[in-house]
Amino acid sequence: MKRAKTTWLILAVLLLGIGVLMIVGPSTDAAEQETKKLTMGHIHNPNSPVYASLEEFTGELEERTDGVISTDIYTEGSLGGERVMLELVQNGVVDMAKVNGGVLESFYPDFSIFSLPYVFEDEEHFKKVMQSEIVKNLYKELEEVGLHGIAYYDAGARSFYTADTPIQTPEDLHGLKIRTMTNTTSIRTMELLGASPTPLPAPEVYTGLQQGVIDGAESSPIALTDANHGEVAKFFSYDEHTRIPDFLIMSEKTWDSLTPEQQQAVEESAAISSENHNARWNQLIEESIRKAEDEMGVTFNELDQAPFKELVQPLIEERREDPKIAKVLDDIAALE
């Protein structure tokens, strides 16, 4: 049965040296039918659409393998933040994790393209890229660092939301402490826009806003409702500076230990889960906006993106000095 776990339980398991699943490649038909218990970690609570999508993935996987593969899910950051979880996956201690694309930059620099501002022209362009060979090649390259890309989940365009200061121009960000992810690209973006970047784990954003540790954060409107940030952040401004997807990542050790049929079942289950998640994303955004406005009193602001784009161009040019990243950016632009 899939259920939330507590931190002390996983620590106890690790300390005992039991670890999680160490799958030995089967050599007989009987061995192939041995039950495999996989582990997955993510930071989301049951209000999150990603939570439901990951439940769908594990359910599909269990069904497609006739119950041979089941999954224990550690939810709500019970294994730690996304970087910590990804380290556990990289070391083969945890089998899978759902992480934001920005976190992957610290493990494989080419994934910094997803954190670069205004790389995607619009939602249609973003989807073309995510379904292209560009992303498949990036998945393949992750194997160099012990990770295996499985699928992506749309996380929408990221914009600013603040406790009590509406953002209309970059000047409005000056002096504001804005929560950002702990990757250099996101931090540098905030600096160029004039904000004071303040890295915080996602589960700490609510209390950070509530206590004044931060003045604002940046994400999609869904964060206002699934994490209840709209209770403490009353202004949302559509600058849409990035579109950073979530990724489902598996340990390369775990992937290599699966049979080809099991690998296919993982990919098919993830594809169904991802497709269903992405298909309902816009509806989820609309529902979150309506709830944030009507029940939380959040004000949504349109703004001119041009001055924001101009300020972050030095970062784009700086990253293009790496020929490999420049090639990926050119390939992305060619799909517009």
C-alpha cells in the first residue's frame, strides 16, 4: 500500500543498513516474478496535482507488472528537500524521486537551460521542446551521474507572488527578499532583476512569508492553493520568467537492475501519468486562480515582460559561452 512515511522511519532503515531495494537481475522465470518494492520520494502534499499524478504512475506500474513491482512513496519532504532526495537516488539508496528541473542543474549542468529565463516563447513552444529529442538526449546524459530520466510533469510558468508589494516593473523587486531554488541560474536571475535571492526549501516558504523571512517567492498560481501560500501572499504578477518542469528521476542502479519488460512498464506508466497530468494542467491553473481570488483575496496583476527580459539577457549570453549549452539553446529556438 502506498502511504506517507516519516523521516525517522527511513533513517532507521538506513542506519540498520537495510537500505531500500537492491534488485539483482533475474536469471530464471521464477526469479522474474519475485516481488520488487521500489521507493519514491517527493515534497508534495495531497492537495498538489503532482501528488495525484505520481500516485497514478505507481498504480499503473503495479498493474502493468501484475503486482510484481509495487512502490512505497515518501511524501511531503519526509526524506528531505529535493536536492537531498536526488542525492539518495544517485547513490541508489532511494529508487525514484520527483524533483524540479532546477535541482538537476547541480547534478548535470546542461539542465540549467530549464532555469534560464525566457527560454520558451510560450506554452506551445515549451511542450514541443519537452516532447523532442532535445530532452531525450538530456535524459541519456544523466546516466553519466548515476541518474535516469523517466518523464516530465508540467509545472507551469513561474511568476512572482509577494506578501504585500505588487510587482509591476523590475524596480518593484529592488530590496525584496525573494525565495528561490538553490541553483546558481535561479539565484543569478533574481540578482539581475534586482531582487535579493533567498534560497529556502519549498516546505519552508509558507512560514518564511508568514514570518517575514522572505517578501515573496516565484512559482505558478497552483502554489497559492496546493501549498496555501495565498493565505500569506496577496499579490501575484504574471512576469512568467521561467517554465521549469518537474522530472521523475530513477537511480541508474535501479534502472539497470530491471528486466527490459519492467523497464518498458516503467516508461509506459510514466508516459500515461505525464500525459494525463499535462492535459489537465490548464484546468488546474484556472481552478487555483479562482480559489486564490475568491477565497484567499489574492490580486493578480498583468505586466509588461519586456523590461524583465532585457535585464536577464547577460545571463543568457554568459551561458551561451559554453558551446554545448549554446547548441541546446539553438535547438530549442529552432522549435519555435
